[in-house]
Amino acid sequence: MRPLVLFDGDCGFCKRWVARWSGNTDGRVRFVRASGWLLRLLGIPRREMGRAMQLVEPSGRRSSGAEAVFRMLAWSPHRSTRLAARLGLLPGIRQAAGAVYSLIARNRRRASRLDTWLFSRVTEPAEHRWVRWVFLRLLGGTFLIAFTSLGRQVLGLYGEKGIRPLREVTHSERWAAQGKWRRPSVFWWDASDAALTRGCRVGQALSLSLLLNVAPGPSAKALWALYLSYVSLGREFLSFQWDVLLLEMGALGALTAPGGLRPGLGKRDVSALDVFLFRMLVFRLYFGSGVSKFHSGDRTWRELSACDVYFETAPLPTKGGWAAHQLPRPVRHAGTAAVLAAETGVPFLAFGPRRVRQVAFGAFAALQAAIVATGNYGFFNLQSLALGVWLLDDAALRRVLPERLGRDAVPASRPSLPATALSTVAAVPFLVLGTTELLRRMGWWPRGPARVVEAVDWLEDRAHPLHSVNSYGLFAVMTVDRPEISVEGSDDGEHWVEYPFRYKTSAVDRPPRQVAPHQPRLDWQMWFAALGSPPSWFLALLERLLEGSPEVLGLFASNPFPDHPPRLVRAVLHDYRMTSREERQRTGAWWKRERRGLYVSPLTLTPAPTRKVGGPRLSWHV
């Protein structure tokens, strides 16, 4: 026998929720409109029926109101629903739920309007197979962009004649002594130029496989492992937040991707735990960025003046950034406030009802569109939008996706108990470390028993090399000036010629370019280098220019010394400011700059006969 639920058939609010519960219990509970003869047969007073729904269980036990809801949901085949129902029956929670139920029952019309706004009129259970399908296609596209972009630069950055040869790492006793498991990578076995190029091509092929829905499970796992191989040994040029975000998304994607070869939505349904992990990552990404701005104590965020300097000092601005810099100050301050609201308030909506999550998705999409229009942040915007898809459900996506997906799909099947247990065990590190990272960001960790703290620290130490649970906090402190480095070469020490960068701000009359989703890693790191003293990789760059390395020269727009390398190189530091509209119309310049002085004094290569074995190849030119 099945439990019997009696409800008011004339109440639209009641009928919508009965339809939702019917789908959630999957036929294990009978729902019947209350009638006079049935109430008399079951001995239920009509007055009680008017106050609340009634549940009659096979044992004969009768309950009403909130208690009836929880006891009815305990018959659901879904483990997460049964767990929530048991929690709802705990003392205290049951009484609070009963008070809310009574309030709704007395104000059904208002509750119906609020229900429509929060949950829409959709009554079918929330499913996420379409969401998973869209996310994995976008994830494959993001990986394709990442590997294609890296492939254009990999030899100049990591080749044998590159700025940071990977062989320096793989042949280093110091790095090897730390343990290869600390930096997991396939390039420990072969870091040749051919292997680095081949890895990018394999990454492109795997990305296409995931993009085209061919073996999505194995493809996602292989993509994560291959990209981790580059990031583990890549040092500065693969240390951007979107690199580790891609690894975290890839790890979660590999965890939830269907394992079959047949195109479609996949047979296995998406578990509630998978959905929660993705939404938690959305929350951590945006909320972490917002909290970091407040914790940094940066004055520009506190005074809402961050956008006064942001567009001018962004690493790789666009024409849209130049235009935004011309906006009136009150508009820029309003924009700063909107960013803070989007990153500190809106993330909480990720755990709300259907319509609330859709509002959050729209707010995040608008934020990413504004970022795309005013700056170049590689593939970060695409992956952020892909991640935001998990705020939606299948009912929302079916309105925009082609119908053939639904025709190709097979009915979703619940995972077996062993599969669920394995998935839960795999998800525990993401859940524990993600929660810990969030608590630390808010200053609430460590707290609790020492053993618990030690266990979490141990887990964090073991998981850190995988870069799959990370902290996020872009632009916590705004730079108020824009120093830029120009690299120059000379044959005689008097006449200097500048090396033109492809994308970095340089010539004042060259308009800012739209570069994203390509990630020009040298141009980006030049922005960071200008904020401090010369890093070691920058000196290595100058050495490669003196050698005339074709791989490194390929990272520049052109080679001003086509016949032979220069005898001397140096670096000059300038201050840049965006022009006003009037200055732009009068001079045609997008920038105005003022020389600060030398960033690196002239350098030359030390002749081999005069250099000690193992000594530096560079020497200062006096």
C-alpha cells in the first residue's frame, strides 16, 4: 500500500506543489483531491482539512501540515530528499516549519504570487542533464581555446630556447628532491620542444572530443590531467587565476561527466551533490573576490573610487575600457558599487529557488559582459559563464536548446548505490576544502577540535599539488598608476630601437586591442613586472633577445634586428595615462606617457672565454 495525501483541489498554490511532490516521490505516494465522502470514510474533520493537507500512511498514522509534508517526502526514492525530510522532522525544525506552513495557509493568494515569482509555474522536478550537457560543451570549448592559445606561445615560454625552459625544472635536483608528486606532470619524462608542442595538439584533440560529446568522461579526465601537467611546471606564465579555475572546473566536470560513448544527454542523472559542488564553486569564485576587496583595506574600494583608476590601469585594456574611463565620476562610482554588490550579495542567490538563481545568472552574465567590454582576461569570462549555467535547470535550458537533444535522450536512471558511494567519496575533498577555504577567507578558521584542524591541513597538503580547490580574489587592491616597460636594443649604446609587443600598451597612438579569449602570457606578465623590481624571468627574456632566440622573438610583433641580435639591451620604465576625448580628437593619441627612467640598465652577453664555468652569461654595460 502507498501513503495517501489529501489536498484542497480548488487551491492553485496547493495543486502546483502537489504536482512537484508527485514528481519527486515518483509514484510512491498517492495524491487525491479531498471530498466529503472520503473525509467521512477516513474520519477526518472537514475543519482540519480546511487548515492543512492530510497524510494517511499504510500503518494508519495520520498527520497534517508541515509534518505531513516531511513524512510524505520521506517516501521519495531520492536519498537527498529523504535526508532533508528526516532533518525536517527534528524537534525545533518541525515546529518552525509548522509556523511557516500555517502562515502560508492563511495567506494562500499572496503565497501563490510569491511562489510563482520564486519558483515559476514549472512543477516538474528539477533535473540537470541538459545543464551538464551544455556545461561540458562549454568546458570543451574553453579547453580548446586554452590549448590553442598556449600552443602559439609554448616554445617561446618553455622551449629549450624559451624564457623559462621546462627542462630547467625537470633536470633540476632541487625540484626533483621536492618529489614529483608535488608537481605532477607528464613532462618529467620528456620536456623537449616536440613534447611541449605535441601536448598542446593532444589537448586540442581532446577538447574537440569533449566539445563534440565523444567519450565525455574519459576526455574530461584526460584534459584535466594534461593541463595540470603544464600548470604544475609552468611557474609564472601559468599562474593566473583562470588557469587554476579551469583545473577546478575540469576536475568537477570529470567527476560528473557521463562515461558512455553515445552522443546525447547521458543515461545517468546528475546527483544533488554534483549540483551543489558546482554552485558552491560559483559562490566561492564571486564571493571570494568580493570579500578580498573588503579585507584588503584598499581605499579605492572603500571610497567607491576603484573604477576611477581601473579602466586606465587594467593589464590589457580595450577601446571599451578607454570609453568607460571617460564616463562621469558618479557613473564610475555607481559601477564600483554594482561590482561590490554583484560579488558580495548576489552569490548567496546561487542557493535560492529557481527564479532567484536565474536572477543571479543574469547578474553574473551582465558583470562578465562588462568585463569583456573593458578588458582582456583570456578565457576567464567564457569559463565564468560556463560555470554559471549550473544556476539554471533543464526546464530553463529547454526553451533555447534544439529539440533533437530531447529526442536523442533516454530516460534518466538513478545511479546505483556503489556508484553513488564512489561519487560521494570523490566529492568529499572538494566539499571539505572548499568550505575550509571559504571559512578562512572570512576569518573563521581555524576553529574546532585540533584533530579536525590537523586532518583538514593534511588533506589540503595532499590536494594542493592538484590545483583543484583554490582561492579566488581578483583585484583586491587596485593599482592607481600605470607603469609600463619598454624593451630596447642597440648596437652602439647610443641609438636604441624598441621591441614592439603584440598586445601590451606601448605606442601612444596605437588603440587598445580586443585580445580575449587569447591569453598573451608574456604581455600579461610584463604588467606585473612593472609593479616591482625585475624578476628573474625578465632577465632571462633579455638574455634570449641578445641571443636572437627565434622562439622568443615570435612573442613580439616584429624583430627590429632582423640581420643579427643587438649587442646591448635595456628596459625603460614609463608612466602612462589615458587621454581625454578632447586630447584624442586633437592628437589622435589614446595614451600620453612620461619617462620615469631605466628599469634595467644596458646588458650585454659576457664573451665565453672570459666567463667562469657556470657563471652568468649577462653583464652590465658600463
